[in-house]
Amino acid sequence: MSNETLNDEPQATVTVNDEPQPTVAVAEVKAVVEALIFASPEPMTPKMLVKLLAEEPKEDVLAAIQSLKADYENRPGLQIVEVAGGYQIVTRPDLHEWVRRLFHERSSAKLTVQGLETLAVIAYKQPITALEIAEIRGVNTSGVLSTLLERHLIKIVGRKNVVGRPFLYSTTKEFLIRFGLKDLQDLPKIEDMAEALGFDPPAGLMETSPREDMLPLEEDREERSKVEGQSE
């Protein structure tokens, strides 16, 4: 029988493999989660938070996230939003005009109306080819596509299974982050997005079309062949 007195206070460290590991009292987990979400330049996923707080129970970390979300519902200037599978602390939409004054956004950093139209077509019709985009917009879009690729708002995801095998374009994770979307299911109505971004949606964008078969990129096919060869 041990004569040591049990201490109800949480310990400052635990030992794993003879190495002291930092731990955090349950009451402080939420503060750590908040700091990590705020400091991260990318959306902080629950999986990453659990990994960073590996010494804490997973349930405590997930509960801290939910508690933070509830706290920020009553914050006047900031909010926690779910973006691209993770969380970010951002300013509230009704305060964006004031924030813009602080940063003095450069005109070169803004997309043109042509760029916004093309991005909207890709977002709602993806995957889609350059020719199909041009048919919907009524103008050549090669220059605009190059700009969107450079800004990592779109990517080439494969080739269409037709003569010529043209590239197919889709939006990226950066697109979700830039527009504050949780995923593509979070896209607003076409009319609402066009109104918010200040352009008239092309008539072809309002029409629905069946999804076409897609061929993988050459590098994807080569990688798949390597995997299949290793499994044999």
C-alpha cells in the first residue's frame, strides 16, 4: 500500500517512452485550440488539431472546437467559419469594407469581370473544357484560364473522353478558401453569386448539363500503373 497522497490537480507533464510530454489542463484546451486556429495561415482541420494536441483526449479537443464556435457566435467583430474542411477565424462579412481600408487592396490583385465570369462557369459546371467555357461565355477564355491557374483558383483534373482529349478544369481548395466555402455543396445560387460579385451570369450558365466521362491525366495513369504493378 502506497503512503503517497493522491493529488486531484492535473499534472503539468506526462511521461511517454521516458520523454516528458507537455499536457494542458482541460480548461486550457479551448484557449490552445483558439490560438492554433488564429495563427494558422491555412484552415485548421480537426484532424490537425487532434494531432497537435496529441497528449489530450480527442473528445476534449473536439468539444473545445464546438465550444469556441458557440463563443464566437456572440463576438461582434470576428467569427469562426468552416472552410475547405477546416476552421478559420475571420472578420464578419458586414465589416469587410472597413478591413479593406486597412489593407488598401491593389487593383492588380482583383479578378476582372471576365475572370469572375469564367470562374463562376467552372465552379458550377465542373469539370469543363476550355471550349465549353467559351461556348457558354461567347468569347475566347485562354488568357483568363491562365490567370486563374496562376492564382491556383482552378486546376486541370483530367481530359474529356472525346476527339482531341481536351483538358478538363475544376476549382481548387484555394477557391474554397478565397470565397469562404465549406465545400462545393456550399455554393450559393448562381444568381446570388453573380449579384454578389457584380456581373451578369451568361445564359448558358443557367442551363444544366449531364456530367461527361473523364480521362485521367497521363501522370495519374502512370502512377496508377506503378501501384497496380506493385500489388501484383
